[in-house]
Amino acid sequence: MPERRPGRLLFITWQVLPSGRQGRGSVEATFIFSRHEWVDFHAWLAVIAVVLLVIHIALHWSWIVATTKRLRQRI
């Protein structure tokens, strides 16, 4: 069984989403966007994913109904 290294996950989390200390003289690592912009970006992607899911289900609704009826008949 491989050895677990919890410090590695902590390091990766810090590198990807650094907390930063604005106004205290430290430099914030940003990786294209600031931390708050990444949170907004993530939220908008979630909204888009939900909208696409609803569209997908709406487009395939007749298949879902037909398959459900067929499966109910087997039971």
C-alpha cells in the first residue's frame, strides 16, 4: 500500500488557491485570476452545467418516458 503524504495535498491546495494577505506586504499568487475571480468562474460554470443538463433532459424527454414505461412493464 502506498505511503500517504497529507502535506502534498495541502501544498497543492495552497498553490492552486492561495489565501494571500492583501495589505500586509505579501505577494498573492494568482494563476491568471485572483482567488475571488476563480470562485465566480466556478459558480458560473456550475450554472452553465445545470442549464445544459436541463436542456439535455428536455431534448431526450420522450426517450426517458418511453424507456421508463418499457422498464415498468417488465416488472
